[in-house]
Amino acid sequence: MHLNAFLMSTGHHEASWRLPESNPVANTDVEHYRELARTAERGKFDSIFFADSPVLFSDVGRRPAGSLEPTVLLTAIAAATERIGLIATASTTYNDPYNLARRFASVDHVSAGRAGWNVVTTAGPDAAKNFNLADQPAHAERYDRAAEFLEVAFKLWDSWQDDATLADKESGVWGDNDKVQPIEHVGRHFQVRGPLNLPRSPQGYPLIVQAGSSEDGKGLAARYAEAVFTAQQTLEDAQAFYADLKSRAAALGRDPDGLKILPGIVPVIGSTESEAQALERELDELIKPEYARQQLARTLRVQPEDLPFDQPLPADLPDEDEIEGAKSRYTLIVTLARRENLTVRQLIGRLGGGRGHRTFTGTPDQVADAIQSWFEADAADGFNIMPPVLPSGLVTFTDQVVPILQARGLFRTEYTGTTLRDHYGLPRPAGRTASLQEATA
Amino acid sequence: MHLNAFLMSTGHHEASWRLPESNPVANTDVEHYRELARTAERGKFDSIFFADSPVLFSDVGRRPAGSLEPTVLLTAIAAATERIGLIATASTTYNDPYNLARRFASVDHVSAGRAGWNVVTTAGPDAAKNFNLADQPAHAERYDRAAEFLEVAFKLWDSWQDDATLADKESGVWGDNDKVQPIEHVGRHFQVRGPLNLPRSPQGYPLIVQAGSSEDGKGLAARYAEAVFTAQQTLEDAQAFYADLKSRAAALGRDPDGLKILPGIVPVIGSTESEAQALERELDELIKPEYARQQLARTLRVQPEDLPFDQPLPADLPDEDEIEGAKSRYTLIVTLARRENLTVRQLIGRLGGGRGHRTFTGTPDQVADAIQSWFEADAADGFNIMPPVLPSGLVTFTDQVVPILQARGLFRTEYTGTTLRDHYGLPRPAGRTASLQEATA
């Protein structure tokens, strides 16, 4: 079983910053994040992860806003940790492949092989307006660019063979020019000559992670991703997603085991069930409903006044096809509300805790049971742990849930490798090593 | 007096990697750089600095090639140091202002106010080919974009007022929306809505550094730079450059003291003068002349066979006006060769040590004398120290030259501030603080 700690300022519950224990400016406090990473490493988590988007969501009144750029933040954390993997989100829509491929290779070098890249296409018109565009490129266009972006990145990471550096002081020849070659990529979105200006990194490529669950997103994941973060509300939905994605990968000729699926879960833990429920209530009561309704309205492409608090969602919402933004998130929210016949107020409570991810509320044993049941029912290869409150929710999970999973033989008690790929049991990409293979044949 | 340590793998002498003491793969070794930074901090240097270009110069045979992306590398170094400033080079031609402004603000946050940005426009067609272009934009066009890029970055860094974060847990209001505003920039090169997705950083802006000495480069420096790195071969040239740039800044209404000028020097230090000269000879003899001639030919836009080793440069070289690349470097090399009537072989020796920067060879006292004479003759506010061999050249300078400068009262014996701006005696930009000023008036 694989565990990723999804870190976000004071926690995933949007009101977590209001708790007495929380540091409300944790979002810019590198020491806060270093401490979280050390806790996750103590719990033998595979990795930590930061979401990201190159835009400020407009309402800074509501909750901690703005965040440190993830490759910088993870590099700052790398020095304070030794083993845990470091996964940063970066957009293929609003970056250049040359710069970004080099940045991830650099993080991989300085962390001795612990870098991962969560590949996102960045939904929404607001981000586009920070990058010379009036609106975002269409959904399919963003995914087309993402696929080519990845192809360029792979070529750049392979533009140095592993044994290109000779460092022969005697003859004065530092590198083998034959083993460092331009990539001469010419495509629809990119023309990139290469080679990269950096020797191949410890992992070859960073771990490739993907988190979009739209049709386009699943297609990209099946082809390229090695780990997938996903939001699934029920065991049945999670099983269906798991089976679907594994079979898509297999249909493309990939080993389905090479694609690890990690649903997000929000563990709300108490020493008794009622203590856990009390924590959940305390948090939900701190949500300011007018703020939450504004965000829900934006996601649903309606006005806040179209969403009376004590009524269900309006019947005439757009189809997913009409949504050019975060398609899978849209569908998840609408499906959840309709399936459980939730009012807007109830829906806001459910989303405030985990933004659509599944909440497991209970004692450490109950949370471990739920995790085990999903894991053993082919719904997950592991979990993306989203503590509602940080650091306390991660400390509790690490000290009280992880030992149960370890005792049951479900989770490692010690790291057995040094790189992020080692932790996920994934191979190092071989790269362009023809001459090596010839030499050893 | 201000001192910056310009760090580059095994040193600035192109043959330094061939010395027995050198780690030939230091270019990807973060621990090598951490150790250098700690040495410079022990010497109370203002800052360390990395050059950069998003392209691999093609000949990896010649010397250590490829380098860690500087904002990542400096972040990795930040954790191992406490006071020293951290200056990264980044290109305005091949980045987007939103991403880069955020990245520098992030480095400033995680380093508690020690970030600096060396603004470059990136000469040469090879870099362009990594970014969807067949050739580089024209020189003037690159500088026009650089100026607008900086204006956008300043607006983004000021898009959050310093007191925008309220963190009022009781009322549930995290930030003041009035103090976080879009920038709505619409210009020739960029349309950027903003605001930045990060609260204002400790220094407000990173220290702005510039290093181009062409007419366009000097114009950009006079308007925006707070520190300038420059290559000057003679005291008279350095004095003329210093006077010129200070008066350009004054003509634009700036305080000339707000612009610090740091010529690059290559200190070749021995316990006796002849020991220093022997080190210089040892290094020069390790240069492979055919490699060096290839690079010289590229810079001069001629073929290697046009440059016989034992003859002076050809008479019919292009004018600086015709050079769309690194104009000031071109002129410096041609001027040096003509003034001293150097053969190609001699010129290669001079350039191999410092790539056109001034070499001071001698005992620690002689090097300190030379530094003092330039400093006191209005040729410099400080120096960009470019050790020919690393780490040994930096250790020698720190342990043997810095104490002399300190004993003469020319250089600090302890840091008096905590930020990079503090070290250079430069103010923190006030930002958009109208409401603060009103409140305290």
C-alpha cells in the first residue's frame, strides 16, 4: 500500500485556519512544511504533495490564500528530509517544456532522486489572464498540449545518456559528445532543439503523477501517469474508476501495476467515534456559508442567488460536456448532491471538509478498517491522505493509523529504497542507452 | 565595499576541472555548492551568484557542462546558510513574468529575504531554438521585453500590500480584499491580470541585478538595476564605466548610491608572487587550445580556421552594431586583443582564466592592494569575485584576502542586517502602502 500526504497550509478543511491550534499564516511558512514533511517521513509515507495553480483565487477573505511555488518549496523541504518523495504540481498549459523539464531534473538532482511531477492542464479563465490570454484554451486542446509537453520532456530527460560524463582529467575530455544529442522536436505545440543543459538525473524522469478524471484526463493518465490521485465518494465508484484506468493502461500495452491509483481521503480521527464527529462538527460550524456558496456557484457556472441554502441544487445545470474547466470535479459535486439529495447547505458541509474527496470519520481502528476495505476490494493501490487540520491531523494519522496498517502487514515499517520510484515500486526509465547495452552485450 | 562570490562548478578557469584537487562532476553536486556558500558566508560576502542560460553550449567534451537551475540550487543552499544573499540568473526572453515573479518571491520567502535576480535577456540563436523560435529576437527587442517584464514583476510584487493578511480567526476573515488587487497590465509584450498568488515577500522585491554592458544593457541597468556585474580589463575602463552608469542613473532621477557597481575579478593567489604565477601557468597549460578557439570563433562570428594560433585577430571583424548576441562581451574581447596586440593563443590564455574579466595575480596583500586601489579610485563599489579554482580559490580569498580588507577598514567584519538588501545598504521597496500611510499620518 502506498501513502501520499497531500499538504495544504493549515489543512484541507477550509475553516481549519480558524482553530486555536492553527498558524493562520502557515501558507508562507517553510518551517511549517518542513515539520509536516518530517512527520510524514516518520510515518514512512511514500511522498508528500502540493497542489498548485498559477492564479490567485479571488477571495482572500475566505481562507489562507497564495502559496509558495511548489518546486521551490519542495527543494527547501528536501534538505530537511532524507527519504520521502517530493511531488510538485506544475501546469503544461502555462509553462515551457525546456524550463520545466530542467527544473524537475534539478529538483531530482538536489534531492538525490525524490522528485515527482503532478501534471496538470490548469482549468479556468482566470489563470489564462495571467499569461497573455483572454480565456483558457479549450479542454481538449489543453490535453493535446499536455501530451506533447510530456513527450518533449521525456526526450529532454533522455538527451543525455547516463554514461555521457567521462570526466577524464588526463586526456582533458569531460563528456562524450555522442552521448549528448539534440532532440530536434518539431510538433504542433512545440519546437525544441535540445539537448537539456543538465546531465540525466538520479531517477531519469521524475515520477509522473496525474489527477484529472475527465475522459481526457483518464486518457492522459492511462498513457503516461505512474500514479493517479483521484476523488471518489463511494467504494463502488472507486472500484469502477480503478478497473477502468487499469484496463485503459493495459489496452495501451502498459503493465497495469505500473500505474498506482490513490483516491484522496480526509481522515477525521478521534479517540472515540463521537470525539471524531465532534471535531467534524466544530470544523463545519466554522465555515462561513456565504463564502462557500460563492465558490460552489463558480464551479457550477451559476450565480450564488441561484443556490438557496436549504434547497437542493437546481435541476437545470449544464452538462459536463459544456464545462471547459475542471470537468471531473464538476461531475463529482453534482453527482454527490443528487445521489444523496443534499441541500446546498449540506453539500457545502461535505465539500468544506475535503472538496469532494471521501471523508472517513472515526477512531484510528475505524479509519484503518475503511482504508483496508478499499485497498482489498481493488479500489486503490494506496491513498492520498488529506488531513482536515495540519499539523495535528497528520500527526494523529502517523502515530495512530499508520501503526495499525503496519501491524496488519499492509504498509511498510521501513523504507527499502532511496528514491521516490523505489517507494512506489516503479522502475527507473532506461533512457537512451543503446551504446551501453551494446557494450555489455 | 561589497563582495559577491560568482560560483561556477570547479571554478572560472576553464581547465580547473582537470586539477587533481577538483571534483569534475561538481556541476551537479549540491553539497559542493553548499560548502562554497558556507565559506563565502564565513567571509561575510554580501552574496553568492550563479550565471545561467536555458541552453547547453554544444561542446560537452571541453569542460563541465550543464548546471542545476539556479532558483532550485539557491533554495537548496538557503537551508544550509543563514545570512548570505542568493542571486539567481533568469532570462526575461524565455520566461513568463507571472511564473518568474512568483518563483523569486517564493525564494525570498523561504530564505527570509535573501533573494536576488540577475536579469538577463539571453543572447544567441541556440537558446531560441529551445523555445519554439528559429532565431533570437533582435537585441533591442529583447531589451524592450526585459523592461516591460520588470514593470510587470514590480506590479505583481506590489499586488499584495504588506498588511493585506488579517488572519482574524474570530471573525473568520483571513485577508483584506481591498489590499490584494489585480494589476490589469496591458502592454506590448504582456497582458497580465494578477494579483500574484503569494503574499508580499520579506524584501518586497528581490535585489535587481544586471550584467549586460551594451548600450541597451546600460540603459536597462541605469533604470532598474540595484547592482551591476561588469567585466572591465583596466582601471581606466572601469572608472569610465562607473562614472557613466552612475550619471545615467542620476539623469533618470535615481540616487547613484542606489546602484552598486561590481567589476568581476579573477584572483590568482599564491603565498609568493611566483607561486601565484605558477598556478596561473599550470592552469593555462591545461587548456586545450582547439576547444578554446572554437568558442572564440563562435563569439567573433568567424570560422576557427580564420584564427591561426600565432597571429593576431583578423582585421575585418564585424562591428558591434552587427552583433545581435552578447554585444559587450564581443567588444571587450576585440578591444583586449587589439590593445595588447595579442595573438590568438595569448588571447585564449587571457580568456580561459576569466572569460574577459580582469585577473589579479599575486600574494594576498597584492590582491588586496589592487582591490583597494580600484575601490578608492571610483572604479567600483565592490567586486564580483571569480575564483579560478573552486573551492580552493574561494577558501584562499576568504581566509587570506578578506582579513586584510577587514583590517584596513574596507570590508565588514560581521553582518549588520539579515536580508540581501541590508547587506548592500539598499532600501526595501515601499510597495503600494497608501492605506498604511494614511493610517499612520
